[in-house]
Amino acid sequence: MTGKQAYKTIIVDDEPLARLRLKTLISEYPEKFEVIGEAENGEEAIEKINHQHPDFIFLDIQMPEINGFDVLKKINYLPKIIFCTAFDEFALQAFDTNCIDYLVKPLTKERFAKTIEKIDQFNDSETTINIERLVEQFNREYKKNDATSIPVKVGDKVIFIRLDEVSYFQADEKYVSVLTKHSKSYTLDSSLKRLEIKLPDYFIRVHKSYLINKNLLKEIRKHFNNRFVIILDDYNQSKITSGRSFYAEIKSMFEL
């Protein structure tokens, strides 16, 4: 980018750790990107993009309420776009001609370097994006089951926990705890509502404070007052009592 100014850039992602990871990767290319803002939801993204007119946005696709495609439909200024997604690569093959690139989470330095190569080869005539086509493709091909891991901040680093190793998620006031089948515990700066949107279908809500991995289900016992005791096949043989409002759904799901 000799002789060119760094691209003014906005990062859009509802997960703080994902934004942090992107900022870390972007910081290694200060001659290419100047991060001028972040947005943690679709509404904030629309406001900042329309107001600040960035050259680039790194855009998460699946966000609560207003997803990435809805953001694109509601902005009056179209920057260059790099999609970020937790879905596998095959589901995004059709997007290659509609955006500069897409990054599949968890993000890696090696994959980000390829994005930089694409930016260097980019032709400004390729910025047109067919939003309706993207929405149609999203609705037809995207499946939550493609997510395979979740980022967790531990000290000054971010590690990735395989979802098939997670026994359950437990909400406690502001934070959510992640319990693995090997009895390791981590803390997420998130909410069960957000997780429920992003997690694969084998995670089910059995209580307002619990999302369990039904692939680790060992036993279900009827409990009093329209509840069940759920025993998971993990190191602790965890026992979780379901909420009364989930009785009918659990009974129907497991034909109890």
C-alpha cells in the first residue's frame, strides 16, 4: 500500500473475544488498517457505518436480532466487506464473488495473511454485493451445526474449547460458566441467549440457567413438580434439574 493511507476499518461482532482476536490480527498490519470503531450488535453497526463511512468492515454474520446481512440492507454506505463466521468454509463458497473474503472462526494468523493477499489483489470494481442473494444463500445453506469450538479468554490469551467436549453451560448473573466433560471450568463474557443462537442443535435449553450437551446425556429421571433430573455422562456424572417451563419440551423431545 505504498503511497496509500490505511483503510479506515470497523469491526462488527457481538462477542467481545471475537472482536479482541480480530483487533490483534489487524494490529499486525498497521499500514493497511486503521480501526476507527467497533460494534457489538447490528443496530450499533448500522449507526457507526452510516456515520463514519469506513473503507472496510469485518462483519460477523450471525448476531442476535439484526444479523450481518440485515446490517448490509440497512446501511446507506457500502464499504468493502470481509465476512466473519463460525460456519465451515463449504457453506460460504458462493460468497467469493460478492465480498473480498470471509474468515471462518476460530481465526488464525495464517488464514488472515491470505486475506491480506486478497486485499492486495482487490479490484475496486468488485465491490457490488447482491444482498438478497446473500440472504437467500444464508437461509438455504447455513446450519448451526457447523460451529465446532468456542473461544475463551484465559489470562492474557484466548483458547478454543471444542464444543463436543462441553458438558453444559451455566448462567450465573452476568457471566456464563463452561463445564467440560473432563471437569474443567471456564468463564464466558456472554449470555445463554446469545449462545443458544450460535451453538449447534445438540445443545438444548433445559432450564433458564442451563444449556446441556444432549450427546452426553446418560439418564433422565422424572422429578416432582413437572421437572426432570438429567444426568450427564461426564467426569462428575453431573446432575441438572430441569425447569418446570421446559417440562413439555423435554418430554416431547425424549418421548418420556
